[in-house]
Amino acid sequence: MTAALTLVCGLQALLAEPVLDAFFPGKWQPAGPVITWVSLGLVLQGAWVSISSWLNAEGRYRELLLVSGVPAVLAAGLAYLGAHINRIEGAAVGSAIGGFLGSAFSFSRIPWISFRAQTVKFLIPFLGVTTIWIACHFLILENFSLFSLGLFSVVFLVLSGLVWWYSDDGTLKKLFG
């Protein structure tokens, strides 16, 4: 789920501002950074959903409450703070950072021995996809044209997909053959 979300949310974050600039009237331009930040904040939602489901299945309801409450409090609190600093875009940035940190917090509920074993399977590909996204984002900003937008979007999808595919333990290969 996280692999798919990094691709979809990453692509949405890459395309939000350029697509709004190219195809929508000027009144929609302020929505670009908001869409970008919210998309980036949702990247770890797949991990959060999986951990929440696992805690629920295990009957660990206190921890489930904590894993559900911390992201809500962080997202709301940082959105409020961001709104005071930079209005709408600040609220989006705060909400995204709060949601991301809250989802990352859910990893603290996994027993350390299990988490350590999964780190290579999750953290390294996630950092790889993040690096690819940052590179494509800056390349799009430097060379904005519809061609570069399409090219770097495809580059992001293909390279990020390959990162997840080659770091997979067999789950994706079973799912897609």
C-alpha cells in the first residue's frame, strides 16, 4: 500500500502546480502548493493504515487510540500554527508535516526486533523514492514545459516503481505476477 501511495501521491505532488498553471484559470493557482503539500503528507498513510489494522486485530486498543490520536493532534496543531504563519499554504504545510510525523509515529508501536528487520525493506526504498521525487521536482521547476513535465513524471513513476519492485520481498511480484 505504501509503495502505491508513494507513487500516486508523489506524482500528484509533482503535477499539481504545473498542471494548474498550464490548464486552469489564474484563480486556481493558490491551490497548487496546497495540493502538493497535502499529497506529500499522505505518503505514509499506507503504513499508518496497516499498523492501525494490525493493532486492532491484536486487540491492542490503547495503542490504537494513541496511533490514531497522535496524527490527528499533530496535523491539527501544526495546521493551526501554519495558518498563523503563512495562511492557507502554511496550514497545508503544517497539516502535511503533522500527518507525515503522525504516521511515522505509528512505527513506534511495532516491536523493535520486527521493525529492525523491516527497515531495509521499507526505509531504503522510501528514501530512494524521496530522492527521485526531489530530483524530478527541481528538474521540472528549472525546465518547465509540457514536455519536461511529462518526461519527468514518467521518469519519477518508472524509477520509483523500479525501486519498490527490486526492494520487494515477493509481495508485489505475487500481486502483479
